[in-house]
Amino acid sequence: MKRHPLLSALILALASFVATGLPAAALEQAVVSTRVIYPGETISVDALDEVVLRRPPRGNTAIARMLEDIDGKVARRTLLPGRLIPISYVREAYLVETGSPVTVTFSEGPLVISLRAVPLQAGAAGDMIRLRNIESGRTFTGVVLADGSVQVGAI
């Protein structure tokens, strides 16, 4: 049986493709949700799945590549099942909530001053937020620390 030259070339290309493995682009992983995740909802690993991309995503949008990229973060937008998750659609969980009093500290050398203040904005670790002093009513800004307190002044 005589084969068409184009068919023979296609079979040869397919054989070399199988022998050398998949191209690098086909081995890329991404994370998709397995159910609808609503804005403000904390994302957990049981609502996520890792998939192998057949082709690279279009555009320059950064997407979640590993479960660890978005586990424990909070959805900014609705995440639909089976869709790639852009990194901009999630945020860190807030450590400081609006209206919940927090401890604010100022430290410079051996001097440490602490007071209670009410955040006017929610914030995650490293965010600069506005606060109101409970005693005086004055507003000021500070940086949220990993322990949920706020640091003002020189850090």
C-alpha cells in the first residue's frame, strides 16, 4: 500500500513529537476553581484544581499557577468553575477590619507608645491604612503588621 507523501511526513512528525515529549508550553500548569467562588469568600484548596494547559494563555495577564498561589486568599471577583484565575482577582486576607479596634504602636529607640484606634480601612499585612484615635478623634495612617497590630512613625 502506497502512502501519500504528506501523510508520511505527518506520521514522521508525530513519531518524533512522541519520542521527544511534549513541548514546554504544553507542560504549563494553572489553577481553576471547581465551584463558583463569590467575592469576599476565602479560597480553600478543596475548591481548586490544578490543570495542564494545552496552550499558553493569551495576553499578559498573570494567572495562578500553583494551589499555594491563592490558597487562603480572598476572592475580589466571582471565580467561575473551570476558568483560569487571574492573580488580580484575589487578595490577601485582611488582618485589620474597618471599625474593629486595634493596638497601634510607635517606637523609636527605647521609647514605645501604644494606644487603641479604630481603623477607617481594612488592611492586610504591609498595607498602609487610615485610623482614628479613640481618645482624641484625630485621624492618622499606619502600616498593618503580620500580627494584626498597626505601626506608626519610623519603621
